[in-house]
Amino acid sequence: MNFKTFRDWIYFYFYEKPEPVFIFRDITIPIASVWTGVREWVKFFRKLSLKKGDRICIALPYDISFLFVLFASIWEGLTIFLIKDSEYTETIGEELDCKLEVANLIFKHTIVIQDFLPHFLKSTRITQLPPTPEILFFLKTSGTTKQSKWIGLSEKNVLSVLNSHSPLLTKKEKVQISSLPWSHAFGLVLDLFLGISTSSVIIRDMQNGKEIENVLSFIEEHENVFWSTVPLSIEKILDIRKEEFILKLEGGIIGGAPITSRISKILRQSKLRVGYGQTEAAPGITLGDTGKFYPFYLGKPLGCNVRINSDSELEFHGENVFVATFENFHINYYNHSRWVQTGDLCYKENEEYFFLGRKDNTFKLSNGKMFFTEDWENQMQKEISKIGEICLLEKEGKFFLFLQN
């Protein structure tokens, strides 16, 4: 079923629906009760006189409070900056020119939000930039040593990916383990949103996938389990020789970083799929068939058009193309009908795409983080004066640093 507005999407999947049921560490709640909490927050936002396009910063743990605030913000058409709660600072709302920020608060019951009304009335600020009703989300791109970019995605961008991916990833009575960060595009769209539209139960791993044994315990306890994650998680499972847990999974997407030869062997025996995309694509560009894994395999285009330009760089075009960026207290808008360069060098074989490397001397680690090689090389040469050459080698998914004076 295709949706043109997020209000339609929320009403269809939330209103008087018994499933999915969310399971957090200390609370279990059906989606219909989440809807009740969302409505209370909608009333709350209206008391604060928030209007469509007003910017809000959300920096909450990935629990019930996050769901209430997130979907109330979407319902009201606010422009949402999503930030990991661990990365929140007291100046972030001002830096992002947000009218309101919701952070460092945990709401296990909707009624308590009224107690915070005076606090929020005082904390709303006058923004310098005009409202941004064309933008639903500002999400950060991945990065380690360089400044991440804020990418502006419209309602149409996100819904186009949900509409294209949902039919291929739907399974009756599916139990989804959610460990990806909901503040990033992969976790928000292809984990949380897609999970709501295709699952009967969503189990949130409050360790965010960092303790792999925790995830394995969920897989062991349930049947018909789906799990989307990054290649690093698969490597961790192989490190402790628990391959049978990968084979028990009934589905999920492996994305965020290239597929290595080491993990492709076991994944070819699984019911998982490779997924490729970027924040700029909300985040879907390609998707592989079930169990089809090769080193650096990306899959086939899904929901958008893809081509390789004369420099061997992958480009995409479609309804998923981002509409804006936020940088240096300025919002840049872009033509949504353009072709977007990914910065990824690729080749095409039998209508399928394979990754060759980055155009800008960067690469992604297996956890999805971008690694800027030149910055690290310059820093190391600065710290250790006798280094003349630095070479980074890879073997079976593991990296080795070779230094020569």
C-alpha cells in the first residue's frame, strides 16, 4: 500500500491497531497505546504554538519517550533534527536554530508531560531562519574525523523508500530485533518505520547492538526473527563462532558498509539481503535478493534510477533524492529532480552493482562509520615525525597498518 502523507501512514498503522507490540527493557506497549501518547504530545505541541515547519531537536534514548515525541512531531509537520542522546549539548538547539528541543527526559507515561509544560514554555526560542515546511527531517551523515553533514529529507523522500521496500520485506507474524540507531537514516527508515509497517513485535535492544550476546539472546528466545544490522555485527558473531544464529534469522538487511569476503560466505546461506544507500537517498538505493551475497555486492536499484558516470561514480535519481542541507547556520535547497553523485566508485554486471571504492580517498568501516584516510595520515605524520610512508592493508575484513620511515 502506497502512502502520500505521513499522517495517512501513522493513522493507518497506529489507530486501534494491536500490533506491532514494542518491547523495551522495562515496558511492553502496543502501537495503539503509542498512538494515545502521540496524541497527548500533539496537544502539548499545540499549547506551545508550534506550527508546521518549526524546527525541533530530539535527543532522547530509543525508548517509548522517543516514539511519542517523534511521531507527534511528524504528525504536526515539524522539521525534526534527530540527535543521539549521548551527543546532546546545551547549545545544540541554538546552533541548529530550533524553536524547541526535547532532551534528557524519559516519559514512561503520557500523563506526566503536562508537568513539563512550564519548562518547555520557557525553553522555546525565537529562531533566526524562516520555518522549513518542505523538510521533515535533518539527519546526519556518517563520519569519524570530519564534520558530518546535516541532510534535509522531505516527507516524499522517506515515504518513497517505505513504499518501495515494504512489499519485499513483509512477513506475517514477524518479530523484529531493533538495534540500529533511530537517529540515523538506516535505523530510522529501514528499521523503525519499516518495522512498524511489517512486524507483529519489535524488540528494542537497549545496548544498541554493542553487546552482541544480548542480540543473540533475543534471536534464541523467538521464532520468525528479522534483524537489520551492519557488517560489523556479523563479524562479531563469526568471532565467537555462533553462525547458527545468523542462519536462524528469517530476514533483514545488511548495510551501512561494504560486504567482505569473510562474511559473504555465511550470508550466502542465510535469508538476509544486502542493502545499499546513503542518508541523501533516505536511505534506499539498491537491495539484493535473499541470500545473494558477494564481496562488495550492492544489489539492484529499488525505487529509484541508478547509473554510472564517466568517472565510474554511482549516481541516483528519483523521489528519494534529498532536498536540502543545513550548514553554517544556512539552509541550502536543491532541485529534487537532479542526479546525485554518491562519491562511490562502482561497476555494473548483469544489471547488478558492485562497490569498487570511494572517489575521495575515504572508506567505510564495518560499523558504517566513514574513515577519512588523509586526515589520519596527516595526524600520524605530525605526531610521529619519522614516518615516511603509511599503508593500510585489508585481509578477510580486518585492517592492518604498515608504517615505514
